[in-house]
Amino acid sequence: MTARPLSTYRLQITEDFPLDAAAEVTAYLAELGVSWAYLSPLLAAVRGSNHGYDVVDHGRIDPDRGGEEGLERFVAAARAAGLGILADIVPNHVGVAVPRQNAWWWDVLRLGRQTRRAAAFDIDWAAGGGRLPLPILGSAPAEAIANGELTVDTTAAPDAPDGVLTYFDHVLPLAPGTAHLADDLPALLAAQHYELRFWEDQNTDLTYRRFFAVSELAGIRVELPDVFAESHREIIRWIREGLADGLRVDHPDGLVDPGAYLERLADATGRAYTLVEKILEPGEALPAWWRTDGTTGYDALAEIDRLFVDGSGVGQLDRLDERLRAETGLPAAPSWHDLIHDTKRMIADGLLRAEVRRLVRTLPHGIVDADDALAELLACFPVYRSYLPEGREHLRSAFTEARRRRPDLATAFAELEPLLFDPRLEVTQRFPQVSGAVMAKGVEDTAFYRFTRLGTLTEVGADPSISAVSVEEFHRAQHARLAAWPHSMTTLSTHDTKRSEDVRARLAVLAEIPDRWAEVLDGLREIATTGHGPLDALLWQAAIGAWPIPSDRLLAYATKAAREAAEGTTWQHPDARFEEGLAAIARAVEGDAAPILDRFVAEIQDAGRSNSLSAKLVQLTAPGVPDVYQGSELWDLSLVDPDNRRPVDFRLRSQMLRELDADVARGVLPPIDDSGRAKLLVTSRALRVRRENPELFRFYRPAVIEGAAADHAVAAHRGGVTSVATRLPVGLARTGGWGDTVMMRPDIPGTDLLTGRRIAPGPVRLAELLDTYPVALIELAR
């Protein structure tokens, strides 16, 4: 029988927080109430990587993260604490930033397509004339030669018998029999199995599949049995030898056939618990036939976030955005769907142009304007990808929308349509891999930084055009999850979220006070501005959401946000003058803007904390397997990575939990203050009851709330416990509070696990139930 977690806790395993350090916190995780520890990638990665998704050796655990011995010690500690283990794996790609560290890639560079390793990589050798373009040069090859930037060392080494070629930090092997050309650099370069190119050629001329637009991550072909076997031998050993209990599969949408991959993985692991990092668009269902237990929870995150957003206030924020655009000379904002069409098209024509050109090369016959038509179809594709024959409706939708937008390409669409519906063709197999990359880069990494009304709405897996969900809509979504994917993960913060759960919870308050926010924003922009109104709104929201925040952290966020938005500056071509405005805003948070930020955050902080506690309790008690991202059991005011991967003080948290337990035993409850002890209380009590009494969570029934303030509560009966949370707290206070609003209950007494208060049988007044915290967790007497 497959073991499945009741909850998980994500740990980022790094050189600075290796497996032995993780072993030291297992007892704390058990005390917190966690069921399984959830580890970031462990296989050997590029040295210095802080995430581990750039694997260079599938055969060993990263020595900088603790190695094999470190894993064994961690497992022993986890088992002693009663914890299961979920391991993150990366089947789609490997790290090639430092070729010498990746023996497979090094072989391909040295020996070309003749090496057996060449088949492991998804390379279009024909397009490169039998050579692999490497766009690493800062200028044309001739200029690099003339400037003396390329050097040759013909000293033999075990992995480079003919020596190496060096370009600044790049070290590349020389092909067999070419060392004698060392005195003729042009001839030497021409004799290699790789071709050095100007770095911008990666946008147009790259011939290997990569992860999104990251050329340092090369795709591998796990659809080939021998590649699967070699890249998963160590991973499968973990499951078979009890070093891990389940797997989290990174980016399955990059694979040729994710469903077939999951079949093979399930067979190899004996159907171990498996999750997929899969983003679902609104209304899209996870393929029902996949051998997986569910997603990593972005779908749940979007549902929970919108439960705490005032949709009517978002409309006023739209009008604020219109004013900011007009004041800074920008055109009117497009609709969300027009915006993402344009950003996706920009990506298809720019960063991922090489992938579109490869699609054209795979067509069985020439089609006039095929590149333009394919790019348009990618821009119009409504979800990340299809899995033909499943998903034909998405492809039909893309053709319909593309024809509407580009009637001039009707002939090309007519010729492409039968081809893209034929799953036997290479172009049809590759198109979904590219559509997912275009969606990720165009939406998550571009449009999310242009749609700046409310940061809560632009989170991974979310659709900002859906600003809020009603309590009834939320309950329906929970019923659906319990029925279809009861063991799917739910989450609020991850290593990939644009803002932590507590930042988003605080920013959600802005939708309840849009006029006040407009006034504050105007004052802040008078102190410092980029000259781009919507970007100013994004950056000042970041300062408010993460306040107090030092200037260096805000500048790092501002730089990433502005370059991702690609309006005033970009990653590939930074605009120093525009970025002076980013620096001005960052400096201002330690200067004239600080008093304004202090006052405004003080105004919204309590409501933000109400949202935080409420969202946390809802997530921890709703259907699915709740994950707690490292450190977020206290207030976590982090922004996008790498800000959200900063070290976590586990000693502090362990001490706080011990003190909290002692205080609660004496009847002393923590206040909702800066310490975060209130969030620790909610997190620990919900995790503990879920782990110790899983039978109390066997069904999901919306609680009945009656009274004038009923819409401000979300509550559900789970079988033996009832969770109650507050929503839209500013509006609740504005209308006078709970008044006589009651929650209907069975004629059975209960106990609020957060306060220890006895709850009398029958209906309970929310004014009494929620007089200490904005949440309650009632366990029925048994």
C-alpha cells in the first residue's frame, strides 16, 4: 500500500544548510506536527547552486549538500522523529553552465554526436551542420580571437586528452586529433564539435532543447529507456532502500510525454507517492489517467488567496492603474488576455525564437509563413500544454483565436491544423513542450510584472483576471479536490512564489481600502519614482508587503521585477538610466519614505495578519496534503527568489515552540504581534491534530453561517473538526463586526484547539468564538 503524507515541510538543502543541518531540525518538525520532510533536489548540481535544479551527475548525491553519508544520517534522524521523506527530482534537464562538471555534456562537446551520450540530449544536429552552437561569446568569434580572449592549453588531462580551450570562465574540451591546430585558432575552432557563437544567438540559433529560456539547463530525453534508467537509478534506489518515501517531479510539462514518464516512474518505484509540479489554468483539470497523487498545490494557492480579496476593490485599483498610466504617458492597459497574448508573442519572437525555428524544421513539408503562424498559435494557446489526444479542445481554441487575430495567416493555419492534431508527427510532439515554455516566460515571468494593480493576484498558477472567489465557489473547489485528488499538495508559499503568503495577505488589504492606497502611493511617488506609474505601484507594494525591508533587498527585487517586465529595461539589455529610478526607490525606504511606510503598514498590519492566520488555517485544514514552506510557521515577509531562500533560524523556532507549548499549558495565549507566535500556534495545532487524528478529516461540508456578517466567515466541517476563518476584515470592522452572526453546530460540545475554550453544544456566536483570534479550530467531543 502506498504511504502518503498527512502534511509536509519543505526544506531547502544547500551548501549552507546541508543534510546534516536538516537532520538537526527533524525533532522540531515532529514537534511542530509535520508528517513528512520535503527535500529540495539532492543530486550533484553545479557547484555553488543554491537550488539544485541544475543537476550535473545523476549517480551521486551532491557532496556539498552532505553526500551519501549525509543523506543516511538525515534519514536516520527523520525516522527516529517519525517523519516520512519526500524528495524533489529533476527529470527534464541538467546543468551545463560548467561543462567540466557534467560528464555527459563534456563528452558531447569533446566527441560530438558520435558519443553515446549525445543521444541523451535533445539536440538538432542537422540544424547545426553536425556541430553544437555554444552562444557564450561577448562578441563575434573573430573579435574574441583578435582580442586574445581565447586561450588553448594542450596539456593532456584524464577527461581532456587533447587539452582545453578557455574563454574567461568557460573551459571546453578539444576534440581528438585537433591539438596540433593550437597555433591556428580559426582552424582549431572550426575543427571542434561545438561552434562558439555570440551570446545573443541563444535566442535564435540554439539547437538543443533547454529549460524555458535558460541555456545553462539542457533538456534530456528521459523518454528513451536507457536515459531514464541512467538518470533515475539513484532516485529509484532511494525509494527501494527506504531513503525516501515519495517523489516530487519538477517541470513534467517539459517532457515529450509526461503521462508515459509517470507510468515508467510508478513501475520503477512500486507506485511510490508522487506529485507533479504542474500549473493548471482556471477550469483545467489534471489529466485523470496520470499515475500521480496530484500537483504541488499552486491551484489551491490561487483559490485560497482569492478568498481574501475584495473583488469590488480590485475594480477601483484598475482605475488607479489607468490614472498612473495616463500620468506617465503610457497607453491604456490591455485586458489581461490581450496582455498575455502580447507577452507570449514577444517571447516566441524573442527569447524562444530558436524553439519556434526548430518547430518549423520539423514540419513534414514547407509552409509559407510557418514561423509566424506557429508563434501566433503559441501566443494563443490557452493552457500550458496539451497531451494529445487529450487537450484537443485547447488546440482548437488556439486555432480559433489565432485566426481571429491574424486572418492574414489563414492559409498557413489551414496547412498546420491537420499536422498539429497528428500525434505521430515530431512537430506535434514538440509543440506542447514549447507552448509550456512560452506560457511560463510570457505570463509568470513577464505579464505578472506588468499587471501591477494588486500583487496578491499575480502568483504562480493564478489568473489575475479572476480577482476573487466567493465562499460558495471556494467550497465547491474543495469538494472537487477531495473527490478527485485527495492526496494532492496544497501550498501558500514555495521557493518559486513571487511573494510569500504573508506579503500577499498584507497586500490583499489594499483591495479593501483602494482610495487610501492611492493616496499613500501618490505620496511615495513624490519621494521616488521610476517614471513608470504601474511599475512604481509594483515596487512600492513590495516595500509595503515586506516592510520593514532594507534597501539592498528591495533593489534586488526591483531590478528583477523591472527586467522581467521588459518595458523600461531587460535582462539582456539593461538600461542604466531607467534603473536609476529603481535605485532611487530602494534608497528611499531607508530615507524619506520610511515614515510614510511605517504609518501605512501600521494601518493595515492587523488586517493583513488576520488574512495570514485565516489563509493558513484554511490551507492546513482543507482537503489535500498541506505543505509548510521553510520558516513560514512564523511571519515570513519574503519576496521572489533568491529572497525567499534566505537562511531560516530553526533554533529560534524550536525554542519558540517549546515556550509556546509551556505558555499554553499554563493558559497563557500568544498575542498577535511581531513575534509571529500566533501563527506558530495556528500552524502547530492544525498540523498536530491532522497528524494525530486523521480520521477527523474524512469529509468536507461547508458550515452554515447566519447573520449580517455571514459573508465575512469561511468555515467547514471536516468530520470531527470545524475550521472557522475571517475574511475581508476591514469591511467587517467597517460594518460593526460580527454582531449576532452565528455558526450552526451540532448539539455536541467541542473545544477550540487554538484557545482551549470549551464550546457549548449548538450554534455559536462568532463574536464570542473569534474574540481572541480571527480563526478557530473546533474539535468535537468524542
